[in-house]
Amino acid sequence: MKAVAWDIDGTLIDSESLHHRALVETCRGHGVDLSSLPDRAFQGVHMLDVWSRLQPRLPPTLERDEWLAAIERFYVGRASELVAMSQARETIDALHARGVAQACVSNSGRNVVDANIAALGIGDLIAFSISLDDVAAGKPDPEPYRRAAQRLALSPQHVVAVEDSAAGAASARAAGLFVVRYDPSEERGGEADLWISELPEIVKLFV
């Protein structure tokens, strides 16, 4: 293994609640009540697919880009509330000290990705990030992780993808990466090459 491609939301940063609030509040502003949805109703699902699912309930005059921009504004405006997942920064620091290349691969839009990276303080520790705005198709399509491997100039099998969602894991597996599922609850449903409950376990792959 020569590099790590990190998912961000739910893997490096505890952001699911804020994503949910941004969605619920934006839709409420357009007369649609989603308050009964659980926080993880759209875990790992990119916003274009969320729009497709919710559009029939939204006003017919509402444009997709307007809706997406409002959700991003809500999220970015509250990014100071975000908290890193346990030992996320320490793990990234440890890999960086070992000279391991790292990148972030997200299903969120560019503004959200940049806000998350800033909140984590890892901008100078990763080589690049890939957002939903940078690809034609988001996870579970293999394009995001395939593009990450290409930009790292590595064969996919030499890149470790760290994911917390089934959609992300499916994307990485289809792209040929070594798939690590991060699940602190240890419920471990779905496929992966390796399951971990603590992020520092990733460092052991590079010792």
C-alpha cells in the first residue's frame, strides 16, 4: 500500500447531523417538512440523487442549483460546529510523517469539501481533494476513486480507500482500491477488504 484516499463525511469529520439540518431547513423553507427523517437517511448519497428523490415533493418552480446552493450556504455557515472523528487528525499526521500520500474523495460539493478540510486543518497534509463537482458521477460510481488513483499516479490496488458508507465502499471496490470500512459501532454490515473500529489501525498498513 502506498497511499490513502479518505472519505470525509462520517469518516474524518462528524458531519451527518449538520448535513441533515441543512437539508431539513432548506426544504422547510420551501414548504416541505422532512423533520421525521432520521439523521442518516441519505448517508453516503450524493446530493444530486437526494434532489432526484425529493424533487416530486418540492415546488415545481424551484431550480436544482438554487436548492443545492442554499443547502451549501447553511452547511458552510455553520462549519465551525464540526468536530473531527476520534483520532482522525492524529492518524493523518502519523501517515504524513511516514511519507504516505493522502487525498480526500467526497460525495459533497466543492464548497462543503473545502469547509470540511478547513475545519479539520488538513489542507497542508493532503495532496488534493475530489468533490462531487469534479466528476461526472458520484459514489457509488467508481469515477471518484478511479480519478483519485490516477492523480496519485498509482495502480488502484496500491491505494487504500477508507469509507464509512456502503455507497462509498462500492465506489472504491469498483475502482479497484483496497477497501477499508470504518465502523466504530462494529456492526460491520456489507463488504470490505478490512474492517476497523479505530482510525489509527490504518497506520499499521504502512509500517
